[in-house]
Amino acid sequence: MRLLPWEYLFKSFTQINVPDLYGPLTFASLLWLIASIAVYNVRTRQLRRHAVYAQMYEWLMWTGVITSSLMLVYWIFHFDMVIVLGTLIAGLATTVWIRYRKFPPEFAAYERQLAKQRYFTRERFTRPETTIRAKSSRRRRRTRR
């Protein structure tokens, strides 16, 4: 490092200007892109009956795709480091917000809904009369006139 840290913010994102961050950020963004798509595909197949969880993974996937794609564009076109770091911070903050602030209330509501369904199903089938058909009344014989 020959410059002060804040002086690197307005240098372009190249191997020459920021050699310590250039390779790791590029590799991490490519890994994040592949991992977000793979996790989304696996988890949505596993949770296809639980729409709330599938929605969260969709949000996380799109956040990862957008952020890591932008990082790869910055790698190709050599944007300033301030834009690269701003995008990276915004993408990571959005990911944390989605996972820990946006969806936990929805998960809690969904868990309450499932608990009510389990309770009413159990309540309905606790009495044996509910599972046994009632005898039909005897048919009246037709009387001939």
C-alpha cells in the first residue's frame, strides 16, 4: 500500500491499483453467483409445499445474482472502488435484511397457521365417532296399493 486507504476509493478496480482485493473479490462474486442459484434450486424443490420459505430463497437468489453480476461487470469494465465497495456493502446488507428482518415475522405467522391446522386435524380425529360412518336409516318398504 503506497496510498492512504481513502485514496484507493477513486482508483479503478484493476489488478494494478488494488492487487490485494482484485482476485478475492472477483472469485467471491463468482462463487456467490453460483451458490445463490444452486441453493435456490435445491431449497425450492425441497420446500415446494411451503411457499413462505420458497419466497425467501427467491429473494436471496435475486439479491445474490444482481450483486454478484454487478461485481463481475465492475471487474470487466474497471469501475472505481467506491462503486464496487458500495455495491458489495448494499448487496450484503440486503441479504442480511432479507434473512433476519423481512421474513422472520412471516415465518412465525406461517408456523402459527401450521400449528392451528395440526391442532384442528388432531381434534377432529380424536373421537372415534368421526371416523366411523353413521348407519343410514332403514329404507322404507314400498307399500303396494
